[in-house]
Amino acid sequence: MNKKFIGLIAVLLVAVGVLAFNNHYKKEGLVKNGVVTTAVIEKISRNKIDNEFSPTVENIHIKYSYTIDSKKYKKTQEISKHEHDLYFTKTGKVGDSLKIIYDSEKPTNSRIEKLKSLSN
């Protein structure tokens, strides 16, 4: 193997490690410091990827805003179509409220609260 290939593999492994750590850190913050509040839906969009080489993927992008200590935060969360019922009884519309959980120590870290757990 040449050095460029080994270097590329090393960079990819480091990038995956950093992303995994960041994801774990954010989840831990929500578990440890999570506070439930209400957010407002600002935009809903869908994307569908359908090609002959992979299964069809359809996702819903929910952009929401919430206010903590007089500061407004905005976030977009992608939810796959097959997980829709874990989050919504029906997809809302712009202006509707939804429950989110945010990290009280880092309010930019938030996610839409699930209605059901995967074990139900």
C-alpha cells in the first residue's frame, strides 16, 4: 500500500471518531441536562432519493425555533419516513407547536421529543 492511501484511511478513521464522540457528547448532554419545552415549526420539507443502486430514502426536514432566556434558537432535524410515527401522530404545519428537549447548559443542542420509544 502506498503512503497516500494509508494517510487517507487514517484521516477517515479520525473523522469518524470525532463525529462519533460529538454525537455521543450531545446525547449525554441531553440525558444529563435535558429540559423539555415547546418549539414552533418554521418550515417542513421532504426529500426523496430514489436510484437503481440503493433503496429509496425519504426524509422529512423539520425546521423549528425555540426561545430560552430571551434568546431565540433555530434548528433543523431530519426524520426518516419510517420513524415518523415515533415523533408525530401526524406531521404538523408551519406555525404548529411541538415538544423538544434541549441541553440546559448548551441550549443550541436540542432535538424533537419522541412520542414513543422504540420498545413500544
